[in-house]
Amino acid sequence: MLKIIHAADLHLDSAFGALGVEKARERRREGRFLVERLAELTRREGADALLLSGDLFDGREVYPETLECLREAFAALDAKVFIAPGNHDPYRSGGAYERIKWSHNVHIFKSSTIEAVEWAEKNAVIYGAAFTAGERMDRPLAGFSVPQDDRLHVMVLHGDVTGGESHYGAIHPGEIAATGLDYLALGHIHQQSAVQKAGQTHWAYPGCPEGRGFDELGEKGVLAGEIGKGSAELRFVPLARRKYEILTVDVMDRDAEEAVRQALPVSAAMDIIRVRLVGETEEKGVDLYRLQERLGGLCYALELRDETTVRLDLAAAAGEDSLRGLFLRRMREKIADAETDEEKRIAEDALRMGLAALSGREL
């Protein structure tokens, strides 16, 4: 049996451009704390190996402080660390992986060709390969298989499990089964997959350990546990400091501020939250500026989106013999005749803006 921590897609030193300069800088610093939490988990679990399946860095620009943090954290571990660079951090001459001297317990796979590392003490072989460019059009597991013996065969790899083609190292499920591996530690997909099985081979994506945008929602973390011949007992361990969440709040016949306050989770002060305001409102709609002023401090970062629609039951107004009445009737027709959601949204926006203009209100 081998005790492992399986992590991937840390994307250290991401830009976080949507958060503004100061918060982006803070989030990059927090990435270094993520490394420390990962190292502490490795120690706490008594793991034999930390498997890092690519995209440790987000790109070429890696801060010296980040590299030093990694070097110190890994050097302090009793566990071995195996790294398979991915499409965001390919192994290149002069790249980030060559800019520091790693401790003896760290092994970085440097070639696109699969390499085997014998681990006699654990009766195991750890395999891996690297991206050496931003894309990989070949299939890294095609034709690969391990010896059928009593050793534990484990691979660390960045790749895209798909039934078709991919720019990021396509891996077909049948190829996983054909390898005969005991465990395939994958990276690239940011949503955790739970442990899967192809033939006798267990495989998994742990997902990213920290979300970076609203396409990476909820708890993020790593996999921890034991793998053996024909077994993989791994559990998901949350590791993220902050979460991205999207809330949908219906403000119809409600005070918008109170509705949002009630919807915010207990963890809001730590999290990055997008609130979609929906429902029918009066002509004025929702005052997003005021809401942001009143509620922005309740979250680490708050994004408000007004997706409400103007009430269409303005029968009296629609019957007016006036420019306003004519406009309202015509726009109600356009909304009713809209063939797609996008056309309907554009018509509803036009209705709200037109009514504001006719009333002399600021657009």
C-alpha cells in the first residue's frame, strides 16, 4: 500500500484580473499559503508521496517568492514529490522548473516520453511524462502498458480523458485500461471526478484546490488516502481558502437589499460571490450602485447582476393615448414575439431603458 496526496492544477501566480489590483496581489500571496496547507496535509496524513499532476503554475511568469515557497515546503517533507508539468507550465529549458534547485525528494518528469522511477523501498514504480509545450496533440498513453508483476504501478500525468481528439493530451478510456496501472493520477480537469475505474486501473482528477473564477464553483481540494494492487481508497479533502459562488435571488415584491442579505451564506466574508437578481420589478428596476455600496463589504468580493424584467402588467399605461403607451405596447409585442432568450433579453433591456428615457431618469 502507498499513502498518497493527489493534487493538480494549482495555477500559482494566476492574474486574478477581475478582482482588481490589490485583491489580485492578495490572492497570489494566498496561493503560497495554499502550498503550505498542502504540505501540512501531506505531513498530517503521513503520506509517502505527493503526486502533482500538472499546471502547478499558471504560466511563464512565476514570482521568485512562489518558487522559494515551493522549494522550502517540499524540502521539509518526508514524502517524495512527483511532478508532471502540464499545458500551462510545460517543462522548457530555462523555465520555472529550472530556476531553482529542488530538494532530493522532488522528481520532475521532463520529457513527453513516459519515464519510470523505481521505488524499491515501497516495491513501486512511479511513471510520468511532461508537457513540453502549451499543447500536446499526441495520445500519451497510446501503446503503453506496465509489467504484470507484484509491484505497485502508479502514473502521474496531465491529460484530457476523452473519446475523441484534444489539444491537451487526449486519453481514451480504453487506453487507461490497457496500461495495467494500479492508479493513474490525472490533472487538467478542474472539477473533481471521484475515483473511476477502467479495466483494473483506478484513475481520478482531484480538480483544482482553489477556484479562480465563476466557472470553478464551490469546495475545491485534493484527494488523500491509500492505493494498492487493485485498490484505491481515496477521499476528497477541501483545501480552498475562498470559494466562488453564484446565487440567484428573486426580488419580485421584495426589498432587494434584504433579499440579498438573507441569501448570502455564512462564509460570505471569505468568498467571491456573484448575485443574479431576477424577477419582475417596477420601471425603475434595481439600484445596483446603492446595493453595491450597502452590501459589498459583506463579501470578499461581490458582483451584482441585474437580470430582472419590467412588469408587463401595466395595463393602464399600455392603454394610454401617448408616446409612452405606444412604446409600451410595441415593446410588449417584441418581447412576446422573441424567438430566443437573447432576443427576449435585448427587448427587455430596451423596454427598461426606453421607459427610463421617457421619464427623464438617468440611464
